[in-house]
Amino acid sequence: MTVNLLKLPQELLETIVEWADYEDEDQLYPSETLASIRGTCKILERASHRRFLRYFDEKFVDPEDEGDMLILKAISTSPVYAAAVKMIIFIYKGNNINLLKTPPALHEIFTNFVSINHKLSIAFDPFGNIEMSEKIFTRHVTEFMDRILVVAAVSKLDISSILVQARPRDWDISYESLHDPRTFVNDTHPEFPWIAYDEIFVNLHNMLKRNEGGDLSSAIAPELIASYPTIGELSFNYLESSLKMTGMDTYHWNELINWINLLSPEKIEIFECGFDPHDLRQILERTQQENRPLRSLSISTSELFQGRTFDNATPSHIHCLLHSSNTFARELEYCHLESIYGARTTLESPAFDDTSQSRIEFTGKNKIRSLLTQLGAVFPGEDEWEDENEDEDDEDEDDDDEGDEGTHAQGQSRQYDLGPLFEALMAGGRNITFMDL
């Protein structure tokens, strides 16, 4: 029976190996099950090779742990295993780096990766030791990161990105509490109270700008990533001047505000986020002042708020977003707006619904400015809403209840029906199509 199984096609054997190892999916190291399969015979060793390499995608390392360093060194000396490493995650546990021992060991490891021309990401977890959370300060974390990155630069390691993980327990629980009232958040005893997450990125930002065009620039990563486990991330690519937000909310933006205020993106992508249009406005003002105007803006499946904390965020108006974009993004060459929620919209009827012709995806500076101006009238601001409500109240005194309901329904339809707007634009000879300009 065993011999017959070994004659199965390679793809099927690999599937069997993955199924057998599935129970150990969260293991950081190869499981005993996988080790037993690999040691059975050459055929099963080949069949389990791809599964085995999966454990090398992300390597968690405490640089002051001798065992961790020996494992990483062994991996780096094998071209096959080293090529499988996509990210090295350095965990800070509050221990000072041994300057006589750790940097030389890291230099040897990084040099091994350089020898096979391998590019990888460097990540940091500053929150790896909860027992010392009250004793770790921002400067401890930045010194730890600086020393590792200096060794990487001296080794001429090709780094694709630098990622810093946020503390998962604080943010994951807080995020869940917004969607599940049963979740309890204890704000009186936050973990790692002396670590300012955004100051870590300010330090990295200054390092990148300081080395821009210098001898170390080839070894410094072009992209910084703030990662919130299970939630999303915010990243900025310094070569492309591109800011991306995925799965974030206004309070994440607030925690990173000091870093964000240093950025001047030419391209912004926001997906499945909650944010305050006034924060976006500040970025656009800065890009205009520095003569590096925004060229591309894409916002989809996102919600607009006023405020950046858990208890004071309220819905913001679509008009605020459109006004900021039209005022400070005059050089926009690409604009994509889709499924955006805010004041006066609902989950069932968002602005720029992707299921209708209301989705916006246009190119061309003049066309975009004209379109945003027209949309500003379709989605009035808060003051205009108040004026309209007062007018409706005056009409209510003269009309009966049935007439009032009809007037209100027509008003809502007129304000959010973008069909006539597009018809007018195309009739005016602007030659606008919906998805391809």
C-alpha cells in the first residue's frame, strides 16, 4: 500500500503533505509531523519540500538570543533556504544589543543574503516583551532599530521595505469594541505606555531623508510600513511618493499623525478605511506648498468621519472630501471614487456606488476639476443642508403630510442621482466615458 502511494503524481503527494501538516498551520518552525514525513524517504522529502520552505517566509528573531541567531545563520548559508526568506522580523524584548557580539554576527548573516542577490523586508516588533512594557521607552526601540539597520547598510543588504508592527492587543481589542459592544476595553492600563508609535516612524523617516542620495541610500529601504495585525496597514513609498492606507480608521491615523505630517505624496490610495477629510486636506495643502502636487487619488469602500478618537468620531460630509480635492488637488491626473459613506448616505446607498454608473474613475486634469466642481453641487455641505431643511420646514406649513413626503423624496433623489450630471457633461462636448478616458 505504501509503495502504491509513493507512485502517486508529485502534485497529489504535495497536497497530501499539506493536509497532514494543516493542524500545525500556526507553527513558526517546521512541525514534528512534517519532519517525520520528510525523513521517511526521498520521494516524500521532495513532496514536502515546498511545504517545508513555507516556514522560512517570515523568520522571527531575537538578536540577543543565541539560538535564534544560530538558526538564522544556518538558513542564510543555504542558497535554497535563504532564497525562501521574504521577511526577517526582529523582536525587541528590552535587552541592550551586545555591540561586541551581535553586529558582527548580523553582518555575516546579511552578507550571506547579499551573496545570492536576495532582496527581503526587514520588520520590527517593539512589543515583544509584555512583562517589560512599563520600562521600555521610544528611544530604546529606535536605538535597537538603528543599530540593526546600520549593519544592514554596511552589509549592502537589499531591503525592499521596513515594517514596524503595532501592539496587537491594544488595537485589535479596541477595533473589535467598535463593532461588538460586548467587548471590554481597559483604557486605564495601556500596554507599553512610553512607546510613541509615530515617533518610531519619524526617526526612520529622518534616516531615509538623511541618507537620500548618500552612500547608504542603496541599502536603505524605499518603503516604510505601519502594520496593525488583523486590521490593516499604512505605507509610504519614498521612491514613488505613494501613500497607501488599507483597513485603517481615524484613530490609527491619529496615532501616526506626526509621521504623516512629514509626507508629501504624489499618489494616495485609500481602501476600506475611515478617515477625516480635513486630515486629507492638510496633506494636500502641504503638497501644494512644497510644489509637489498630488497626481493620483483613489478612495474606495471607505467612510468619512469628523474626529480621530473612539468617542468623538461623527460622520462627515461627502462635500468636505470633494471640496478639499478640488481646491488643493488641481494637478490631479487620475481620480477614482467608489462606495464612499458619510453624512446623508447609508450602507445601502453610498456615494459613488460600484453597482451603478455613479462610480467615478477619470483621467485628465481639466476633466477631473470640472467633474469635482459639478459633484460639489450634487453633494452640498452641512450649511447648505441646514438651509434646505429650513426651506422644507417652511413648505411643510403650507403642504399636507402626503405632499411633504413627496417633496422630501424628490429632493433626496435629486441630490444623489448623478445620471443627469454625466448626461450634461457628455452633452457639453467633453467626451467623458465612465471607465476609459
